[in-house]
Amino acid sequence: MAKRPEGIIYAVDERPPLPTLLLLALQYAGLLAAYLVLIVIVFKAAGASQADSVNAISLGMIAVAVATIIQALRKGPIGSGFLAAPVFSAIYLGPSVLAAKTVGLPAVFGMTILAGLLEIIIAGNLHRLRIFFPPAISGFIVSIIGIQLGLVAIDHVLDIQERNLPDYGNHVIVAGLTLAITVGLSIWASGLARLMCSMVGLIIGFLLAVVFGLIPPEHWQILKDAPILALPDPSFISYDFDASLLPAFLISGIAAALRTVGVITTCQKINDDDWRRPDIKSIKGGMYADGLGCMLAGALGTMGTNAAPSLVGVSKASGATSRYIGFVAAGVLVFFSLMPVIASFFLILPNSVIGAILMFTAAFMISGGIQIMMSHNIDSRMTYVIGFSMLLGLSRDVFHDYFKSLPPLFQPFTSSMMPIAVLCALALHLIFRIGSRRKTSVGYDKVEHSIEDFSDIMEKQGRSWNIDPAVASRAESTTAQVLEHIRRASLATGPVTVKMSYDDFNFVISIEYQGMLLSLPHVGTKRGVFLEEEAFSYGLADFLIGAYPDRMESFARGPDITITLRFNV
């Protein structure tokens, strides 16, 4: 049973009163809709018609609505059960623009379906794949996507092809003011105003564009001609798959999976004051739902979606994390999808406003990726991985003629900076992992050493290997209790050797001695009053097997005893 955190007014399974629920859902739907601007960028890159763009935006609302419902469900293996709605994600923007320009919109839709499928596959193999994505690699992927997004943003802000037009100066002014307002709200505002800074910046930027005359008359005509109510027309949808785009979209799918893990974990933490560790079942359900949502978006003729951290922040700030908000917000979006006039609004947004908002988002992705990288020690191996991969990725846009001249075999992997940088990082990471496991061995004598002495040794070792302090503390406490139990029960006939190893993912402690096997009874198999020693054994079993090690093994080969404690980092 989750403990309600302070400040939460409507918890995840609570239904707010109807008037409040409607207001919260309208706010949430508005935030979801703000990301529809990314669809406009992709369709402009493809040279799509206004009618197709409007229909895509309407269908995009339906895709997000359905995915929001799936994510909030709490029955079966699909869905996290939290208010963690997806949005059209900047993670997929770079590959989608590339696909739109080089192959066409059908490739965007088809490859988006494959990217969503990849996230589902990752969800089913979460534990097996974690070795490939330590914090440094995960953060690097986020940062490189942010850099690629930033280049798209700067292209919109500068809009160099329009620099000779009379109103180009106004274009730059509007872009600068929009960015300044958005950043200013993010830094100096508080509460919801700060969390909703991108949406507020988008609205103010549009108003500035109107004042400076950046919206031509023909764009206003689009709004005037748009019907109030109409069903979206899916006739523009078709699918294509291109091998040259596969690396870029698969890497985006990996990044989306990593982001979903972070978002769902955050949802767990903000909804439970007693939260201690991630609920893997909920995370997997969230990843399944996120992947299905992405596949649905591709099937409905739009770009990829992904869980939005900003919306989780808004839920926390408002004190309303009820998943029923997601259900009603989904209904609001479906209603909006039947109003082409709303979709047309996004179509007439000028490049100056779009570029400014994208620059803001890119800055957060770059800095967020750096924070993830720095959350773990960057040793010499990882220095080379990040440094070489970053240089090689950036060189793609500096020496693009060289990369275009490479043999066709290499073209799928050099289509943009993202696949070059990420594939290089993954390859170097696996190569440099050879010989990366750190080991040490400590002798423990029950006569010469105290438990406190050994705990000090473990604490120093944990710091030297830069192990997460929470994990190191668990390991230290657990090992100390095992050693104390061995001492009190006189199980060892001689010295005890404690071997420790660490490979960035697992902290493994092996306790070796000669004597009798430490046998921990199964928790809960007996009832009634325990004798003192018996109670200690059962309590220790509960402590070890339940809360502390992620895995525990004990076995005997004659008089030689080995107890292994494994802690996932």
C-alpha cells in the first residue's frame, strides 16, 4: 500500500470531483497538444499539403489520446497505471525529418512503427540489455539527440533561406523574444507557470508573430477555411520501410525506452512516500504501453511518441496525479481531433516560434544527458568512449561530403550524426569492457577483527569504486549481518575470506570459509513463538532475501562454504 506523499491532493487511484476533473483534464490536454507542433515540422520537411498536415495533426491527437488511456490502465501486462501520457517526442524528430526529406512520409510512418516495436522488445528483455546502457552511455544518447535537435532548432531560428526578405529582422526578433520569455519563465517563475513555460512561450511567441506581421494573409485564410467540425481523412497514410533509416530510428527507440524507464520510476516515487526501489513490473508495463503508443502513432500517419517528463512535473506541482485525469484528457483530445480549426492553428505557427521552442527543449536534453553521464564516475575508458564518439558524430555535419561519398554499405550508419555517434559509443563501450571488472579480497578473523573494522573497509572500497552510496550501504549492512551470524553460531572453523567484485552493474560479495553451511529457513514457514536464536535466523532471512540483496546463494563443497550476495547497481 503506497503512502500518500505530502502535497498530493488527488492520488493516482483517486477520482477528483467532476468540475475539478474537467479543469485538470483541459489543462493536461492543452499541454499534450502543444507538442503537435513537431508533426508540422516533419510534414513541412516532406513538402506535404496543408490538408494532409491538418489531418495528420487531428489523427495525432487520437493517437496520443489512446496511448494515454493504455498507459493509465492497471490490468494485465500493458500499462504502468500512472498518469504518464506520451507526447510527440523530440527524440524522433531528427530521424523523422531525415526520412521525410530523403524518402518521404510513408517511410516516417513505417519506421516509427518499427521503433515502437523495438521499445516493446526492450521492455521484455530489460535485465538482459542493461549491460549495454550504463549511465554514461544512456546520458550520451540523450545528449547527442539534444544536439541534433538543437541543429534543427537553429535552422528554424536563423531560417537562412529567408534572410533576404524584408521582414527577416522581425523574424529574428520574434525568435529571440520567444526564447527569452520561455527561458525567463523557466528560471524566475514558480509553480505551474515554471513547469508550463514551453506552452506559455509558444502562445506568447504566436502573439508576437501576429504583432510583427509574420503571419501572411494566406495563413490566416487557412484558419478561416478550416471547418469547425469534421472527421480526419486518413487517405494520405501509406507505409514504407527503408534500410538506410533503420539505425537512426532504432537508436531513437532505444532512447525512448530509456526515457520511459525514467518517467515511470519518477511516477512511482512521487506517488509513494515509502518508495525505496523501482517496481519492475510497472516499468515494463509502462514501456509496453509507450511502445504500443508509438506504433499507433505511426499507423495513424504521424511521428513517434514517448512519455513526457514535463507532464509528470506538472502533475506533481498541481498535486493531482490521478490517472482519471488522463482518461478525461484523452476524451478532450478526441473531441479536439474533430475540429480542424484547432489543427490549423499549429499549421500557421511561424518558424521563428517553432525554432525558439525547439532550442529550449534541446538545451534541456543536452544538459539532462550530461547530468546522467556525470551521475556515475567517468573513468579513462568511458572518457575515450564519449570523447571519440562525440567527435565522430559531430564530424558528420562538418564533413558531410566525405560521409556521403562512402560506399553504399556504410550509408545506413552515416545518415546523420546520431547513428554514427551512438553506434561508435556502443562499440567502444563493449570493447573497453574487456578487463573492466574490479576485484579485491579481504580476510576476516573473528578474533582479530570486529564487524566495525570490516564495515569501514567495505565503506572505503565502495568509495574507491564509486559505487552508488545506497547500494554500498545495503551491501555493507548485509555482509556485516552475515558475518555476525557466522560468528555467533560458530559456523566457521578458521578465518573467513570476503571477496568483492564490481563491473558497473553488479556488486558481488562472496563470503568463503570452512565449517558448517549457513542455512536460512524459508520466511513464514513457521508460526507461533520463536526461540531467540530461531527468531534471529528468520529475521535475517527476511532481511537478506526480502529487502536487501537482489540475489543470494549459498552452497557447500565438503567443508568449503561459499555465500554469494549480489547487488544490482
